[in-house]
Amino acid sequence: MPQLNPAPWFAILIFSWLIFLTFLPPKVLAHTFPNELTTQSTESPNTQAWNWPWS
């Protein structure tokens, strides 16, 4: 039974992982976000108390 001989299957496994690790990461890392991230300001917003007319 050829499934019990690990030599060709192990080589196929190693070569396939080498192909995946050499071609896929640059393609995945080349993607960019469509919107640039903006940092939030550290200033707190100016909040005022509400004037409730019924209280």
C-alpha cells in the first residue's frame, strides 16, 4: 500500500508548505485598508448641564 510509505507524502507536504510560506505572506501583507486610521484627541469634550424646563 503506497499510503504507508512516508517518503513521497512527506516530501509533498514539505514542498507544499514551502510554496505556501513563500508566496502567500507577501500577497496577504500587500493588502491595505481603504480608510486611514485617525487617532482620537486626548481633550475631553466640552459638556454642559442640561436645563430641564420641567424640573
